[in-house]
Amino acid sequence: MLSSSREDGCVSREQIGNTSDVPEGTVRVVECANGRSLALANVEGELYAIDNVCTHDAGPLGEGELFQGHVICPRHGAAFDPKTGKVLTLPAVHDVASFEVTVERDEVYIDCRSGEGA
Ligand code: FES
């Protein structure tokens, strides 16, 4: 799945896959080289990455669904904004980290460090 990584100054971005891996309206689990698991969501053709671990009880957000542009946790249904990681509904009350995503041609890159400290 992971094919390359590159250091651009303080930015460390990794090729996570291709745009065809995450069709519009879906969310998938992807993994950084450092082992951090992320949920990669395609909202109306734009890709966004947030932590894969729900802040309520560690549900895998990337195994949930996208509903009205929000990532829905598959365990108890908390909603998160994939653009910011902000929690939108109970039972979760804490945000998750969000990560910078860029697309070049069909290749998807994520700065796996950009969410650290969040
Ligand atoms: S684990 Fe996500 S809502 Fe409970």
C-alpha cells in the first residue's frame, strides 16, 4: 500500500495510494510508515485524512461511513468533520487529529506528521 516517502524541509509526506482507492462518498483506512492509522475520506472529490481512532472508545473511523460529508464512527455513531477532525456529535466529545493531504496526478500523499500534537 505504501510506496514512498519524501522529506520536504519540515514536511514529511508519504504516498498512501491512488485516488481510485477511495471513491467519492467513501472512507478508508490507510497507514503511515510510522504505523499511525488514518481514516482517508473522499468528500465530493476532495480527500481528507483524520486519525483512525475514535476518541470515544477507539472505534476505527476509517471502517465507518461518510454521511452528509461527515465520518460516522462504526461503533456508536459519533460524527466527525473529516476536514478538521472536529467532533460533531455524541457520544465522542474530543476532536481527532487531521492531516494534510495532497494529490498529484492520481497519487495521494499525506503529511503523516502534520497531525502530531493535536
Ligand atoms: S467508539 Fe466511536 S462513538 Fe464510540
